[in-house]
Amino acid sequence: MRTRRPAEFLSLCLLVASLGGCAWIGTGERAPSRVEGRLDLAADAQNPPASLLPVVIYLDSDAPPPRPPAPPPAVRVQHDGERFGPVLAVLGRGARLEIQNESEVHHRLFWLDTALRHSLSIPPGPGFSVQIELLEGVARIYCELHPEEHFTVFVAPSHLFSVLDAPGPFAIDAVPPGAWRLHLWSDGFEGEVREIEVLASETHFEEVRLGRGLLR
């Protein structure tokens, strides 16, 4: 049996790549892809641009959500002595939310989750922090002791999402090839944009236009 020399093996790899091979040689795993695009807002009297931002663009499918390439770090919301920030925290399902108190004030937080009321006591800081895990979807978290203080958490179905604070380009990396649904969420609007097919080793481009209550 003839063994291939290293140079021949490298030539074979280059040939497979040039032909658009969709698998990593030796692993059988398909190469991840990338979904990128652009978000445009068409303002009107009912939906001015400020009410639609920030925007979360995310992917989901009927298949089990893919695992992130590395364990996701906790996403932090912090009270700086005046307010909680950021006002919107976005994380993928399975990631944890870290709430940190840098004030000298006690907070008693609460939120609804599938019609159940949850509460969390945050003692005076500075430096106190606690981590919690939330279900997929939207959680609006308020303080019983300070009604004007609140923030929102959006938990995407997976780690495949992008957050935009302004209209413009977006990108979602490490997307497994296959059929996906492209979604948009914001405080002003949410819904499915369209179904897309992502090929292996592909940069897939999508343009999203939001305005007058419509996604296009």
C-alpha cells in the first residue's frame, strides 16, 4: 500500500478546498458559516427609530440549538448608585445573568416568568453580585423599593444573535450549515423575518428593513 507524502496530502487538502468541500478532513464535521447583513429602519409617526432600538437579530430552527464554541460568560447588569445598566441585556439560552450592586442601597427585584412571579433580594454593596439563569424570551425586571428603576433581559434561543444599537451592518458567526429562521426582536417590534438556507463555509447576506409595522 502506497503512503502519501506530506506534500501530496497538502495538495489534496488544497484541491478539496478549491472544489468547495464542506467537511473538515479527518473529522467529518462541516465547516461553520457566517450570516451577515444590514438593518434599515423606515421611520413613521407610530414607530420613530428611537422606539425600535436596540434591536436583536437572531437565528432559530426546529433542530436542537447548537452549542456555543466556548462556555458563554455571564452577562452583567450593574447598579452604579443611580440606576441599573445596561437597560437591555441580551444573552443566549443557557448563559447566566450577573446582577452586581455597586451602590449602598438595598434592592428587591422581581419579574414574571411564564406567569410565575420571581423575586431576588440585592443587599447593599459595593461589590455584591449574584448570578441567575432565565428562560428563553423576555424578562422585565423591576425593583419593588425603587419603581423608577428597571431593566429588560432578552434570552435568545441560542448564541446565534447580534445586537444593534443603531441601523447598519450585523454579523452572526459560527453558524452551522442548514435551514434557519431569521428573527428580530426589539421593545417596539418583534417577529420572524424570513427563512434562510445557510451553506457550508458560506457568508450568507440578508438585508432587513423594518418600518410601518412590517418586516421585509
